[in-house]
Amino acid sequence: MRKILSSLTDGRGFDIGLVAFPLGFLFLMSGLPLLYNVLMSFQEVDMFSLGTLFRPFVGLKNYVALFSQRETWPIFANTAIFVAASIAGQFLIGFGLALFFWTNFPGASWLRGLFLVSWVMPGLVVGAIWNWILSGDFGVLNFFLREAGLISQNIFWRSDPHYSLWAVIIANIWLGTSFNMILLSVGLSGIPKDLYEAAELDGANVWQRFWTITLPMMRSTIGAIVSLGLIFTLQQFDLFAAITAGGPNNSSNVAQYWAWDLSFKQYDFARGATISVIMIIFVMLASLVYVRSTRQEIRG
């Protein structure tokens, strides 16, 4: 007991205590539910056995049944398209805005702050706003496209199977662009100005400075942003619930929404847990890339 008390006073035990309490909280609030979800994917679960821990063990039966379903691969393909298009759109537009505000013109800080409105808004509110914008009858997007001569008749974004997934992608790009812009702006501000001045004296033009200085110096930041974008995009649920509800005919359904639908609407908890475990694997891979990117950034 005396050693324990002395360790708390000499600083080492105190540091361990500071780390132990948050880790214990994370294990109770996140670790145990995660382990329970993994366990449930290997069990036979129904409404009557949901409240018990020990249920019939079925091995990989839930995984085999999941990949045997006709709609599995189209939904996973939708998920891949949603993630790739969302990350690409958010990154490209966010990088463009970060470079634009990097010029530091008068009022740039105030205008940059306005772009954060989309990020702080709840997903359901964003979904409701884009419901109005994407409306086939009176939507603002159709109005501008008609006025620009790009379309001759209205597009029913939410109910047309060819456009429903892209309706959610557009809303998600708008939602996450400001987050990418802020992180990329921070990365740009960390690049020494001397490098650009030296390259300009050597005769390098704007594009040469961008490809030889900006992108290489932003490599770790870009890796972290893409990893976080993958994690946040795989967690996106609100926009699907508010805009398309996975329809029509699963044309806009993705893995995260399908897991919820199987678990809480069809009461197939085991198969919903199976989808969640598959998504956890991808999130863990993205987390490893993120940790590796930030570690390189710290080492400089």
C-alpha cells in the first residue's frame, strides 16, 4: 500500500491513473459493445434470445448466408461508390477552397468560418435541407440545371434508381467539404514560405511549385484526411434515413443503413451484426493508415 501511495506522489502512478480511467471508460462504453457485436455475428439471435448472452453458436453460417443473398453485392457496390465518390468530392473541393483561402485576402477568415456551418449542422437537418433542394417537382437544383440548359425536364433525384445514390453523395460532399478544408488549411499553413520563395527564384511556375512542394509536404496530412473521411463516410447514416431510406429497390442502400434495417426493422440481429463486423474491419484498416500518417507528421 505504501508503494502504491508513493507511486501516486512521485508522478508515475498518477500518469498511469490518468491513462487507466479513460481506457477503462472506453472499454466499458465501446470495447464491450464491440465484442458483443462480434460474438452475436457467430450466433443465432432472435427476439426471444436477444437478452441473453449464451445463444446457439452457428460459426460462419451468418456470413455465408449474408453473401448468399442476392442484394448483398449490389449494396456493397453502392457502399464502395458512396465512399469513393464522397471522399474524392470532399477532398478535391476542400483542397480547392483551402488553396483559395490560403491567399489570405481581406475577409478570408470570416468567409472561411461560414463554410463551417455545414459541418456543425446535424445530419438529419442537412438531409431535410437537401430533400427540398433535390425535390423533383420544385427543387432548387433542377431549377438551376434547367436554366443552365443542362437538362430539359426535371430529375427525380430521390425516387429515380439511377440518381438516388448520387443524391445522397451530393449531400454528403456538401456536409464534409468544410472539414476537409479546415484540416487542409492547417496543413498548408505548416509549409515554410522559404521553400516557395526559393523555387520561384529558380524559375518554377505555379504548377511546378504545387507538384514539387505542396503535395509532397502535405502527404501525411492528406493520408490522415482520407483515412478520417473513410471512417466518417462509413458511419454516415442520417442522410440515407432522411433522403432516400435506401430506396427505391435498394438502389441507394449501403452497408451501414442495411445493417440498421436488418437489425431494427426486420429483427435479423445476427445478420445486422455480421455486416457491422465487416465494416469494422475496414474502419480498423483506415485507423491504421491514420495512425501511421499522424506518426510521420509528428516525426516531421
